[in-house]
Amino acid sequence: MKYNELTLDAHKRKNRVGRGIAAGQGKTAGRGTKGQGSRTGKGRRPGFEGGQNPLMQRTPKLRGFTPFWDKPYTLTTDKANALGGVIDNFTLFNAGIIDNPYTSVRLVVRGEITKKLTVNVQAVSAGAVTLIEKAGGTYTKTPLPMRTTKTGK
């Protein structure tokens, strides 16, 4: 784009209102003759709907509490047994079980563990720990993986 290719609107001067009738926006300066809108201060507050019950006032309050933290993904022992080997957030993400490797994972009991598992997740139920150790595996409580800010590394 070049300077000479710019539209004329880019060079248009601000319209100075209230500078006499010859200027086009003189006398009432585009505000009309009388009424609340013509007075200085423009007396209506934001959200005022002319006496009608405003939108924010007529919508019901949202009750309760929404936690700002994410609920952990519940992984069952039968799914973990099907995966086998090392189970951590990135293994589950690559297997398509969780959508995001940065969500916390909790392992709970449903089914048996027959394979030797190395479980590195954020939380495990007591029953799941006994099943893992009975099958010869290990469990290590790990914090959530850190997000990397640098790209390409």
C-alpha cells in the first residue's frame, strides 16, 4: 500500500461542531433542539433502558460456585492395563485418552492389572496402588508437566 493509494477517509479532518451555522453542525451541534440528549452531561447511565427493567437486573443470578481449577481426568485400571508400560500424561495424550497433557490425572480401580506398570500421574487411589504393586509395577506421584513457552523445542 502506498500513501497515494489511501482512501480519502484516512485524511478526513474531525468535524468541529458548534462553530456557527455556516459550518453545517452549528447551533445545536447535531444534538437536536430540546430534551435530555441535548443537555450537557448526557444524563443516562450505561445500561439504562428508558425505565424498562434493565437486562442485567432481569436476568437471574447465577447461583453456586464454579471452581477455576480443572477437575482431574479419571483413568481406570482396566484402561491403564490395556496401555501397559509407562503411564504418564504424555502417554495418555498420545494414546488419545486425554485431550490435553497438562490436565491432572487420577487412577482409580475398575478391573484388574495383569501387566507391570510404571505409573507417573498426579493421584492414585489406595486400591489402585495395591493392584499396581501386586502386579510388580511402581507408582510415583508427579506434578503436572510444565508448559514450555519456547516453540520448536
